[in-house]
Amino acid sequence: MTLTQRVTTALLAAVLGLATVPATAAVASPAVPASGPEWTSMMHGDPESSDSTAFPGPGRGAHLAGSSVPGGVCAATFVTGDGYPMSLCTAYVERTPRRGASGVAGVDVAVPVVTLFHPKTARVLAKLPLAKGDLFGGVYGFLDARDRVVVADGTGSIVRVGKHRTADGWRLRVDARTDISRHLRGDGVTGLAPDYQGRTWFATTHGVVGTVDAAGRVGATRLPRGERLGNGLTIRRGGASVLSTHALYEMRAGDDGVPHTVWRRSYDRGKARKPGQLTWGSGTTPTYFGPGGDAWVAIVDSAAVPELIVYRADDGSQVCRMKAFRAPRQGTENSPMAWGNSLVIPSTYGFVYPPIATSGGPSVPASAPFRGGMTRVDVTDGRCSRVWETRTDRMATLPRLSRADGMIHGLAYGPYRGGVQQSGPVNYVAIDFATGRRIVTERVGAAPVDEPLQLTGMIAPDGTLWQGTVTRMLKVAPGRRTGR
């Protein structure tokens, strides 16, 4: 394998392993962002992982208003209170303080990098490479109340990276660090989220779940042996939802910060990993929704015919369940979007990931067409009811649902027509939440150069969609073009 091949493979593995990865409520908490009533500070939009926002997306008149080449893939982007996009990226090649895996002194591959972008032009303003560790590390994170990126690095620490204006321009630096390495034992952090009590929750690949309070005290527990975690954490006021490759957990932290299990529900993980999923098990980050915004929690299992399952968050009793998709041969690696009592689930079945990015053995079947599609399900009077299902929208990013304009925003391929599945035009699309009908299609790139990788975008207060691809950071803005 050449250096270029190694760089690309490691980078894609680092990013795609977490792309499934989570703007509704404002709270007063030391750990939870407090920059306004709507959030641009978490990968899944809010602690409940609704993947929704009160900001309108680009919509009609959307156009590519800027882009840059940050030298890597940016899996999660946040927007600070003063409007600056900050991303968690994985660099193809980056300078480091010591000899890296490339064998070149001061150079390494697949390095996690916090990157600051110009809000008007999308050009890179500053970078800060972090210590490299487990490939999952450095992708899930959030902004804290001081607009600092909170992320785990390869030293076994949770770091807070702030932006600072200097005489020479913007600089990024680690403002604070909490060592949690003794709880990791060489494991890597896969999930990181703030809660409503001022703590930061973390979860690792091999099943450690813990919290860090404002004073830096750490409490942790471990799930049963053999259960792995590949998705993010989901938080509500009363606890946290954790989904392993075998079961869904509702957890709460005691006074000592140690999480304990309130209830556990196993699910059908199928006979093997499915094509278009990264692990042998559910690919969904759990989504809180329903009465009060968090009375229910939803997942999609990984059965031969996948099912949507909705539980009551307090006691784990079942609200309803149904086939996740009407169409055959479907599945998802993405978190369901939520609005009120409704869920929207995109299908990733057949999406092609690099083999090194997957775990849990070969997929069965070995490959399948990526046909895409989405479905909306409403929960009413204890019943799950399908409202609509599309079969042609091949969403190539984790989309964002806007409660302001009633549309679902993301990047997508055109309908599958055979041949090479993930090549050709990459379009910004807006889909009507009420009907599932495509409203806007605007070309913003071309794959494989702009392969969207099922990465997460962020809608800013001004309606701009910030979206990473395999090579670029795209600024998709509202308003019509004024000329070339």
C-alpha cells in the first residue's frame, strides 16, 4: 500500500466510523452550550439527537457561495456565537511534534485537527492538530458555553479548544484538559455529550460509559463484555441513552458521577453486518422525542427486516414498533430526525464504506445497490403510522430537519441507475417534511472528489449549510446568484 493509499484509507476509516452520528432547547448549564435559544453546537443538533433546527436552510435559490480545501475530511461542524464555523476534521497529512506513522519526522497521517473557517469565504483561518489515538477519537464533540470545541484526543484526555484573535490573526489552543485515561485502558472515545446537570458524558468503543463533572471528577462503568459502541450518546434531562451492538440502555449518573442502568432492552441485531452499516448491530444514535421533547426514545434495529422501535424513556415499556421501511432490503446507519411526534428515517443500505472502516465481520450480502430512500413515521395514540416513503432520494449526508421551513436539507446523489453507485453530480436538496416531495435540487459538487461520506452538516442562523466532503468544506447559502 502506497503512502497515498494509506492516508486515504486511514482517513476514511476515521471519519466514516463516526458519521452517524447530533437545535431545540436552551438550558443553563456549565457544560451545555448557552449561545442562544437555538443550537449550532452539537453533531446531532441537540442533546436529544433530534437532528432538527429552528433555523431555515438554504432552500430555493441555494447556491455554492464558497468552499475551501482544508487538507482532510471534516466530520462535524459547529457554528460559534459570533458566526465562525469550527470543525472536527481528520487531516490526510499533518505536521506533528514527533515522528508519525508515515515514518517521516514531524509528519503523520489521519491526524485529528480542529479547524476554524472564515464565515464569509469558507477559507481556513486556523488549525490545531491534536494527539492521534484510536481512529474513532476526535470526531464526536460539541461546543461548550464559551464556544470552545470539546473533544477527546489520543492522550486519553478531554480537551477544550478555544479560538483567540491575535495580532497575527486567529489562533486555536487547548484552554483546558481533563485526563480520563485511567478509565480507558487504551480504549478510544466514540461518544461525547454534555448533560443538563453540567457534566460531560463519554462512551468508548469497548463499552465504558462515564461522566466528568465541572470539577474534573470522573465516574465510569462498563457494559457487559462483548458489547461495542459505535454511535453517539443521547441526553435528556433525566438521563442518557446508550446504544450498544446488542442493546439499548437508559442510564443515569449517581452523585458520584458513575452511570447506572435504569433499564436495558436487547434488540434483533440480525445474523451479520449489513451493507451500508458500519457495525454488526443498530447504526442509529438513539433519538428522544414525543411529549415534552424526551418522553420516548427511538431506534432502528438491524433485523433481516429492520424495525423501528419506540420505548418510553422512563421505564423502557414499548410504545409501538413497525417495519422501519416499506421497501425491501433497507437499513440505516443514521440517526432518525425528530419533530414533535414524528420521525424521519433515511436509508443507507448499500452505501459503500472502505472495508477498514467497518467492524463485526463481512457484510451479508457482500454488497448491494445504494438505492436510498426516506420514510416518515408518526406516533399517535400508542401506534406507529407511516405517513410517506420515498425510494429515489439517495441522501449522502446525515440530513437536517428544519422546523422553520418544514424541509429536510442535505447532500444527495441522483436516482440509482446501475453502474458506479457513488459518482457523478452531488446535489444540495431540500425535501418537504409534510409530503416527502423534493423541492430543491442544486448541484454543488461532483463525486468521487466531493463524496459526502454520510457526514453531518450544520445549518447556521443565516440559513447557510456548512457541509464537509472528502476534499472540501462547502458553504451552501440561501439567496439567488448575482453572477459568476
